[in-house]
Amino acid sequence: MVARPPVRVSVVPMGVDDIPAVHEIERASFAAPWPTYAFKQELEANRLARYIVARDGERIVGYAGLWLMVDEAHITTFAVAPDCRQQGVGRHMLTEMLRIAAAVGASVATLEVRVSNVPARRLYEKYGFRPVGVRPRYYTDNNEDALIMTTGELSSREMRGRLSRLADELRERTGEPAEGGRAGDVRATRPAKARGTVRRAARRDMERLSGERSHSDTSPEPGGDAA
């Protein structure tokens, strides 16, 4: 077997021009892929959303997104190109998602993952996510339950130390120089007095989105070693 060349990942904000490449990965990763217009709407009209892509040179090899719901960052989608899995792409993106979450003022990050997706669950646990509940029959393709996973306080010494250590391990593994904030184009959160209204509106929108696109099990390396 011929060894695959290592993936040299850079993580940057997703743009509209990235959607065709993102959608190729989407279709290869999920049984019920999001339509292209959904990504365009998220980028252009959803002020609560932050989306990133992972690049190997000019090629997009992964993407991820989150919604900022006042003080909670909800990771809504996460996928890696099939031929680039098990090469650290998921770790790069998860590191950046959590950095963005902390930068915009989220206190915790949360996500849903299929109960059967053990590789992804192990990755999330490594990054400080812990099971906090179950959404019964969440995935419409097979009615599988979703496991809700949430981090501890992102500003805590334990989480900051964990993320710093994992970032160092990732740089050592890939031989990359230390870099910070490569996808740092983030916007400010709303004033505290607006939080109640924003939280209610955000949760309504998230429930609608989850109903339409409940395939998104936020799996960075579906079917493989989530590394």
C-alpha cells in the first residue's frame, strides 16, 4: 500500500465560494445532506452562525459550524473528506471551534452525536465534552438517539489547560509551527440586556433547523478513527 502524504491543515472562515467544495464533502458524509442554499443562508443571513473550513493547500478537506446562543456555542455540523480522515483534520477543526466559542464569549460548547458513533464520542471526550442527556429518535434516517455532550466552562483553568495541551500535541504530531487564531474573524455578542430575547429566538431557530437537518451528528471522522 502506498502511504498517503500528510495533510497540512490550515483553518479559515468559510466563504460563499467554498460552498461547492463543502457540499461535496457533505454529500459524501451524510445520508441526508444539507442543500447548498442552506449553507449560503447560514453564511449570509444567520448572525448567530460561525463556519470554518479546513484546507490542505488549495483543497477544502473539512468544514464545521456553530451557533452562538448567548452563552452557549452549539456545534451544528462537522465533517471531513473521506480520504482525509484519521489524519488530524477533525482535531484541527475542533480546536478552532472551541477557540472561536471562547473568543465570542460562550461559557460552554455543546453538540449532538449519534449514540453509535463511538470514534467521534471519544474525540469529543478528549476535548472535554461529557454526556449530559439523550435526544430520543433524533436522527430521521434511522430514528437513532442522539447523545448530548457539553464541555465544562471554557474559561476554566482545566479547559484552558486541556486545549493548550491538545494544541501542542497536534502541532507536534503534524510538525507545524505554533499558530493562533487562524479563523479569528468573529463578531461580538449582543449586550447582556438582550440575552433573554436572543436565547428564546435562537432556540426556536435551532429547533427548526434540527428538525429539517437532524442528520448532523457532528461526526468529524464518520466511520473511522476520529483523530
